[in-house]
Amino acid sequence: MKGFARNELGKLQGEMREKMTLRTSKSMRILVVFAALTLIAGNATVANAAAKKTITCYKGSVVKKVTAVSPKCPTGYTTKKPVVKTTAKPTATTATKAGSVAFQGTYKGKISILFGDGNLIQVTKVDGTGTGNVSGLTDMSGTASAVPSNLCDGFDGKGVISGGGNTLNLAFDSSSQGCADSDSAPATVTIKGSAKITGGTGKYAGASGTLTVKGTFNINSKGIVNTTESTSFSMDLSGNIATK
């Protein structure tokens, strides 16, 4: 009986050890699988985080940042940064600063001459156009008169040169002369002397200075009293205009 009891007890102990071994083995397998799943999940999270990108999107002055694996800008937005346009401020119009303006031009056109009593010669109209460094003053007009007693004699003359909304007033000084190459027509009259600047308008308001004058015109008629003549002229002006 005692032998039988020992055998049975041994069997029970063996079975219990086998069950415990099986349980331990299953527990170990579960732990290994759980650890493996945790590692895989962790790697996947790292991979997903590394794959995400952030882009900057623009729409006018609005800026948005988009983060994703394959980020795209919302409709109406673009990744191209807009160029900020600056509007230039209009330049204020200012009056011409005080200074000196170099002037050199040639005026050509027609003059109208009226012959009067006692050798009186009147230039009743001057209509000329200037070229050269004339600062936009391309038109010439004026009048003059003389009572010559010699081939070379003084005269009185005034003129205006204009253009671009500006004018410059001129007056021949007492040293200016007109000299004829003959005492009878046809004759060529040479003008030489100086013209004083006596003001103006626009950017030449209050201007001053002196211009050197050289010019010629022809007299073709006999100079009968109360007759007129239209003839060509050419005149060079040079000097500096003092502006205020």
C-alpha cells in the first residue's frame, strides 16, 4: 500500500511540474510577442514622424504652414512667396533753383521791315525758330527800330524767346549796332552786340544776364517811304542765364 501511495504521489508531482513548465513557456512566448509588437509599433511611429514635412503657403498677405507626409497648400494658396510691390511716391514739382543756365542757339526765320520818313527803319515783326542748346526756348519774336546816319549805327530792339510755357525777355543794349555793307539796296545788314535779359515767366521769372548777339538780314528793296519788305534773318545767341 505504501508503495502504491508513493507511486501515485510521484505521478501527481510530475504532472504538476509539467503543467508549470507549460504555463511558464506560454507566458514567455506572450512576453516575447508583446515586446516584438511594441518594438514594431515604436519603429512605425518614428518612421511616420520622420516622413512628415512642413511647407509654407501664401495667398496675398496671408501665410499658412502645412505639416503632413505629403503636404499640399489649400486651394488658392501657393508655395511661391509673393513679391511685395512698392509704389514710388510722385516727385513733387519744384521751382527751378537759383543758378546759371548755359545758352547757345541759332534762330532763323522772317522779319517784316517798314520804311519811314527820315531814314527811319522799323522791324515790325520777328518770327524765328531756334535750334541748339536753347533750353526749350525755340520761338523768337520781337521788334526794332533805327534811324541810321552811317553804314554802322545803333538801334533799339526788344525780343522774346519762348517755349514750354516759359519766356525770356531780351533788350539790346546801347553798344549794339547794325552795319550795312552798302548804302543802297540790295544790302546785307550785320547785327552785333549784346542783349540784356530783363526777366521772364515760368522757370525764368526774375532771370537776368547778358547774351552775345550776332546776326544778319538782307534789304532788297529801295526803301521807299511807307513800303514794307519781308526778308530772311539768322541770329546767334550765346551766354548764361542767371535764374532765381
